[in-house]
Amino acid sequence: MVVLEIDFLREIGRVNESGETMVKGLETRIGLQVSDSVFRDVVAAASAQSWTLDPFDRIIVGEASVHSASLVTKDGGMREHYPRAVW
């Protein structure tokens, strides 16, 4: 979902690189791993994110919550509503 959102942001001119390029760079630099979560579980967790109407944000937070994982984000809404979000 993050790759898709970054591609969307590129299309509207907010970032310059593709999502795939960014993810591959982070895999190399920091050992980022793409999740292999069951999408049904992520969607169930995302459905509980009623604080936003943005489907990207819901799924990203839902994914983090499935694993009780930290979420590194600049997004103030995510940081406000997901206790494990940091920047």
C-alpha cells in the first residue's frame, strides 16, 4: 500500500521518485522488509480507523496495528491516532 501511495504522490507532484524506487532504496539502506501480512487481517484492522477517510492511511495504520508495530510517519493524524506512530 505504501508503494501505491508513493506512486500516487508522485503523480500529483509531491514526490519525485516511484514507490518501488523508494522501497528498494530503504531495503538496501536500512533493511526494510515488505510485509507478507494476510490482506484480510489488514483490512479488518483498517476498518477500525474511522478517524480518517483516506484509504491509504487506514490501510497503513491497519497494517502496523496488526503487528503492534511502530509506524514512522510525518503525518500528524497518524501520530495523533496511532499510539505507536513516531517521527
